[in-house]
Amino acid sequence: MAHASDTLPDVPLTYTPASGVPYNLTMAKSPVSIGGYTVDADNYNGSYMPRIWFARAGQSLRFNLINHLDGEASNFHSHGMI
């Protein structure tokens, strides 16, 4: 049985309001509580759970990726793009 402290928060959702609207994504480490433990974890805009973006066919998504991981290289990748 899962306890309240063992569950992950809901995933934030974004519905794209207009084609080509840029989203700023800042990568950084911050304390995150998971299963009753606090760890320093990589996150986007202060959220451990990654955001999900929805767009209509033909819309463009633009991202400004800002890396504050103290000298660590990183990348941005996606899932479910058709």
C-alpha cells in the first residue's frame, strides 16, 4: 500500500496558447522530498516532475534552455512527439 509520502506530485500540464511561443526552462539542482527522503535533484523551473506540453497539429514549440547545473553538461529531449 502506498503512503501519502510515497506518492509523486501531479505532473504539470501546459496547453500551448499560440504557435512559436517560447518557454524558458531553467535546469538546476534543488532539494526534493521523495518517499520521505530529501535529496538534491536536477529539475526544470524548480519542479522535479517534468512538465508536459500539448500542442495542436502544425503548432511550433520553442524552448530557451538555461543551464544552472554548475558546470555540468546537459541536454533536452522529448518523448511522444509525432
